[in-house]
Amino acid sequence: MAEIPYSLEEFWDIVRALADDVRNCSGALEMLDRQGPEDQSTGPFWRKTCAYCIFALIEGATYHLLYIAYVARHTRGVVFTLEELEALENAYDFDEEKRIEPGIEHKDIEPGLTPTQMIGRIKFAFNAFARVHGSDYIMPNDGNGWAGIRLALQVKSEISRPRFVSELEVSDDTVTSMLLGTPWFMQCLTALLQDCRDCAERRLAAWDAVDINEPIM
């Protein structure tokens, strides 16, 4: 069997590094809050930087969930509908050879999704990753956690394609709301990985329980 070209440990190391960036920005903003008004000149920079770091965490994790599902999409026992398979294969330009080999035509990756489309991609990423690992984990579809994520995606849309200077500004309240969604997102990732690990352990236990001398029916 060929070696699987991905590492769950590396995936989690990337997620933790991105989450650390968010924590560092949050810490810088808390320090500014404790200082006087005369020291608030860097506030706009840190609020915007914090927003960018939150975007990077959300999309970085989503990308890697989909990449791992893409790599494992043809694993025996894994089933995707044709529509799901097309969505998985077209989510990002995962094919390195097509990306760098001259003369090979390939599709142009869409420049960006609307916040609503990105929400759908995040949910699909969790579902696809779970499926290729034998898990039926479903990302929670309600609660306050989604509010922070939706706001983060809306702010990303505005500051990535601004029509007015005012759309480049990120307020304290906005950052606070976005930060409330970050630990919830991390909890969902942790729950997903734990459920996949539990499924793997149950499969191993079932294999160990099989009597190799039992006749095959």
C-alpha cells in the first residue's frame, strides 16, 4: 500500500500555529486596552491584523480538511456522490502536477466565495473529512459560535474587496464578536479529530476480535 501523503499531526500543528497567531493578536489588543488613549494609535492595525489571523485560521483549517479528504477520496469504503466528489475536487487546486507542469490546462480557481458560500464549504469540509475517516461527525449547525464565524467571513469580504475606506476599519466590538467564534471553531475541530480517532480505535478493536481461523462465508 502506498504511503498516505498527508499527516494528521502536521495538520494539527498548522492549526495550532494559526490559532497562536490569533491569541497573540488578542493579547496585543488586551494590552492596548490597559494603556491610555495616547497609546491607541496602533489599535486599528492590531484589530485588522487580528481579523486577518482569524480568517487564516478558518480558511487554513478548511483547506487542510478538504485536502485530506481529497487525498483519501478513493479509499475503499468511502462513498461520495458525484456532486460531492465534484465539489471536493474543485474546492481548491490540489493537483500539484497540474499546477506546475507546463502545457497542461486546468480550471481557474474561483477568486473568492461569498460568506454564505464559505459557510457551506466549511460544513462540507468537516463532513468530508469525517467521512474518509469512518466518522459520522456533523458540525453543529446552531449556537452562538456560528455568529462569530459568520461575522469574520463578512468582514473578510469587506476588507478584501473594499469599496470605501470605512470598510477597512474593524471596530473593537467586531473583533470581540469574531474572537468569540474562534474557541468554538477550535472545539469543533477537536471534537472532529477525537471522533475520527474513536472510530479508528473501534475498527482496530473489531479487526483484533476476528478469528483468523474462522472460515470465510
